[in-house]
Amino acid sequence: MPKQERRRDYSLQWNKNTTVLLSIATLLLMICLVICSVHVYRVLNTYRNFVDSSIVGQTGLDAELVTSNLSSNINVIRSMAEQLQQNENYEMDEASIYKLLLGVRNKSNLDRVVLMLKDGTTYSSERYSTMSGLEDLIPLASTDGSVVVAKTYFDFGDGMASYCIMLPVIHKGIIQGYLFGLSSTMDLLAGTETDSYSQIARSYVINEKGTIMAVSNSDVMFVLQNDDFYTDVLKDLSAEEDRDMMEESLRKSFATDHASYLTFKAKNDDWKLFYAPIEGQKGWTYINVVKESAVDALLLEIKVESYIAVFAVILLMLTLTFIVSRFVMSEQREMLKLAFEDSLTQAPNERYFLTHAAKLLKDYPDIAYRVISFDIQNFRYLNESYGHMKADDLLRIIVKQAEKEFSVRETYARIGADRFVALLVDDGRTNERIMHMEERIAKAASEEMINYPIKMKCGFYEVTDRKENIAAMIDKANLARKSVPSQGKELIAVYEDSLMEETRRREFIESKMEMALIAGEFVPYLQPKWDMKNDHIIAAEALVRWKQGNGELIPPNDFISIFETNGFIEKIDFYMLEEICKYLRKMLDEGREVYPISVNQSRYLLHDPSYTMNVQQVLLKYKIPKSLIELELTETVFFQERERMIEVMEELKRMNMDLSIDDFGSGFSSLNLLRDMPFDVLKIDRGFLNETNASETGKFILKKIVEMADGLGVRVICEGVETREQAEMLMEIGCNYAQGYLYSRPIAMEEFIEKYNTIVS
């Protein structure tokens, strides 16, 4: 698949994730907006309640101020009345009366003080002014000497209504006259218009009947059009019954002895009436009438500030969201690379393959597909021989060639190490495509100085059920790949159901092998090597057996191939070497007859750079003479990794180790092997022996091999000797050493010790 195609898929995934991110950000923004709006509402509501409470408190203070203003004037009038009552005959000259009246006026807030005797004679603090209409108030005067405050309409030149404080002057129980204190009604409200709410409130002072004694912020001149408070305030209510109900409610509220407020709805606005009683005047009430819209106007500045703050927060949130989204999207791109790309080769990884393969199977229902699992044969050897950097270079070459090989309707991924998986169009050319890809990889590798035979082990799974889990398809292709023999010529296999049973068997073995090694369940069996000419034992070969805790033996054929595949054979081979060294040390310490023991060494061990040193350490640890240990290597190792094997064998020979080639003749044996390899023993494979029995040509070839080996100083041992005829034929051609069931099967070490390791006298 071209890179741009994969990036487009990454972009699609990115867009989906970004949509989710932006959706979450939008949701959070909406939540923030709601929280801010609720907060603003609560702030405004709290401030509105604060305003209401403040006006209630201010109304109480204003009522106290009105009470103080009125009480002060009443006390002055009362004081003057007491002075007049002390003069029994009222024999004061006119100048003295005027002086007294003027003094009273100056001591009070009254605009005018008037004395009217019972004969109608009138004296005023304004000496030359005329007064008329006072006699109309006389019927309101009390007869017990108490003060009466009444509203009147004298014009003092300012066009305002006035109020009158009227007190009868009584001497010996007889009313001698009346004392009047007159002032503008606005004087009652003196000092109340300095508070912060005076600009939005209309203030009233009313008596118990509802008569407006004073009103502020009024355009009413001299004569009020609505002298009755309830008529003035409730005129905007639409229905008569509403006004009656409201008036009743107001009268009940005003009858209380504390400051409070109530609300009612008019035609065009809501109204609030803040009220407080005026002490000393029964039924008098001080009232502030405020329109709701006026309070809203007070709150406008706070509203604007609050909404500006909300807007600033939202803008900040949007900016932050934008910055975070840009950062997250950048990080997400990197995360997608980590999630869907292999960090070493930048190839798609398994997670990407699972997603994209399912998409391709869905998008192209009419195309036949195969899932292929492949790796590089013996990649581990290349890794150890050339180093990790060169091995990584080879992996990148594979990815580069895969990019060219696979079409946009196909996909692939690196699963791990040198393992790859691909979804291929099944066009009947799969094998040819694999070969072509091998050639291109090998050519590119040689250009990077990697001169290593590139062979791909492949396992195929035919996609029949497109609803099947992609991971299951990969597993089946892997099973097919693992079924390919490590040393086979055919490196391609197709999945079959029978492989599943083999997999279960392998999984069973692999699940127990580590614990079995720790528990010592792998035990060495020894098979004698025989001198046929003299008919006695000369050596033995150590063969591993798996003896389970219950005593049952697992045959080598059931686990050796698995261990060779998964690399566990390295541990087994070295474990066997150490066990044999322990055994030999024990025999030497007990003074028994000992024989050289050959121990198989897998090709995996020989790739370990520290292999020869490890062998040396084991021999030194148990103080084993090197002549008692023989290391066996299979013939096929030398054809696959000739140079490395020669190098290792030369190192071992420098350590004076005895070496043997096992299974000679099982593969493509070469005379160069006899020439180049520094070995001591040549073991003829049993298959070669069987063919020799049936062919004179084979017998001739075997004879020449024995002669050449003898000429090179190499001892020849033939494996699988089971009949006397085979033994006689071998001795006839000059091969005197054999190993096989004719002389002994592999036997447990205890039996071998009892039978062959006799105590030296």
C-alpha cells in the first residue's frame, strides 16, 4: 500500500478523534456558559435582594428622619403654647406676640407660626402677611390640648402644598385661642432626598386615611391631582377589583410596626413599595415607591460588567480550547504514529492491519483474499552474524519492497522481529510474487553489504468467512508458517485444520518446558558406541529424554523439533553438557571406568559469540579432561552457515575439543566437508547405511568415504546398526565402529553406570 494511502487512513482516524475532541470541548464550553449564566443570574439576584434590603433599611431611616422633623416642630409649638398659657390675661402687646411667634419660627423648620384668638384676632410670625382659611381648620382641633397635624394649601410663594400643626391654647379648661405651625409638605421630607436611592424612588408620607401628607419627585403644583395615596399609586392597575384588593393589602401592610416591602404589577411595569411607620403619628407611614425598571437600570452596570466577564471567560475558554486542540491534534498525530506505525521501520503495525484489513474485506466483497504470514528463514543467524544494525537495515529493506509490491487493495504490517503479515489479492500468482519479492530484497540487501541468502517462510490462510476475526486469520496463517520445516526445501504452507491440533500439542509442550527444566525432568540417556572388531564399548552418546513427574516419558520426537523452532534447544543442549560433566566427575571421583561421551550441540548455540568460552567454563567447573567430551554437530549446519561453523570449530579445536559430524549422508554431503572441517569423528547416517545394503554402488561409495576418512585421520562410526549382516558389511569395508540397537538401545544413566562404569580395581 502506498504511504499516502495509509496516511489518508490515519487522517480519517484523526478526523474522527478530532470530532470527538471538539464535541467534548463544545460540551464543556456550553457547560461553562451555563455555569457562568447561572452565576451571573445569582449575582444579579443577590444584588437585587441587596438593593431591596438596602431600600427597606433606608426607608426605615427616612421614616425616623420624618418623625424627627415633625416631632421637633411639634415640640416647638407645644413650648410656645405653654408660654402663652402662663399669661392668664393674654395681656401682651402686639410687638411681644410677634417677637414670640418669630422666635418660635426661627427655632423650628416651620415656614410660619400663627396665633388666632377666640375673638378672631390673628397674629403671624410674618407680621405684615395676611392669613385666611385657618378658621376652616378649627373644627379639626382637639379639645383636650393634643396636637393635630393636618394638610392645608397655603401658598408660601413656592407653589407647594403645606401642612399645619394645630394646638389649642387652653387656660383653666377654656380654649383661649389656637396656635398654628405651617410649613411646606416638602419640609417633612427634608434630608430624605440625600440617600443613594432618592433618584429612583418616589417618596410619600401618608396619614391613617391614606391622604398624601408629602410627596417627593412630584410635578404636582400646590394642589395635588390625586390627594389620596391609593388613588395615585393604584391608578395604573387595569381592573377596579384589582385596585380594591391591592388597597386592602396595602392598608394591612401599613398597619405593621416594622419596615418592609411588597410588590405588585401595574400595566407597564412592576412596582415595589417600601414602607415604614412614622412614630408619634398613629397610622402615618413613610413610603418609597420604586419601579422595577428603575432597579434594573441600577443593575445595568453590574449586568454589563458581569456579561463582559462571562464573555471574557468564554473567549478565554475558546482560545484555550483552540490552543489545546492544536496541541492535542499535534500530539495525536504522534500518538497515531505510535499506535499504527512500527517505530523501527515505519511500516504499519498489527493494530493498523486489524483495522484496515477488515475495511478492505468489507469494501471489496467480490475479491478473493489470502492472509499471509511470513518471515526470513534463519533471521536470527543474520542478526547475530551481522549485528542488530544490519538486521534492522534488512527489515527496512523488506518494508520498502513491500510498499512497492502491495497494491492499494492490499495491506501489510510488521508484527514483530522479522515477522510480517499481509492481506493479498488471491489472483493465482502468490508464489511468483513471493519469489519476486525475495529477489528484490536480496538484491537491495547485497547493496547494503548483507550477503546472506534471503528466503521467506510463508504461511497462507484462504479467507472464506469475511466476518471472521482478523486476528484469528493471522493466527491461522501463523500456524501454517510455523508448520514449514526449518531445513526444508519447500518454504510455503497453506493452513489446514489439522495444524490446530499440532498447535495445541506445541502449546502444551511450550507451557511446561521451562518448569520441567527447573524441576530436572530432562534426563540424559546413554547409547554405547561399539568397537565391532573387538566387541566392546569405546564411548557413548548422550540423548535427552523428558521424564515427567509422574514417571511417564515424552519421546524426543515430540519435543526436539519444537525446541529447535522456539530456540529452547539451546538451554537443553547446554543443560545436557553440564549434566554429562556432573556424571563424568562423579565417575572419576568414585574411581570407575569412564568412556568419552558425545553431546549434541545445536546450531543456535554456535551463533552465540560466547559459546566456546561457556563450554570451557563448564569443563573447568567440573575439571573434566577434554578427551572425555565430544561435541556433535549435524551435517546440515555446515551447508547453511559454513563460514561461521568453520570459525567456531577452529576455536574449539584450539581448545583441544573432540568434534564429530552427525548424520553425514543425510543431506547433500560434500567432499569439501572432509577437506575443510577440522573434525575428529564422522558419523554415517542410518539412512545412508540402509541404501548401501540395497546397492553395490552405495557400498562402494561408503567404502571410499571410510578410506578417505581413515587417510585424514578421522574415525568413522556408523549409526543405526541393527543387524549382524550390517555389522559384517561395515567391518568388511573397514568401518569398525558402530552405534545401534544391535549393541544397545539408549539406556538410563543408572543402568549405564551399573553395566559399563565398573569400579577400577
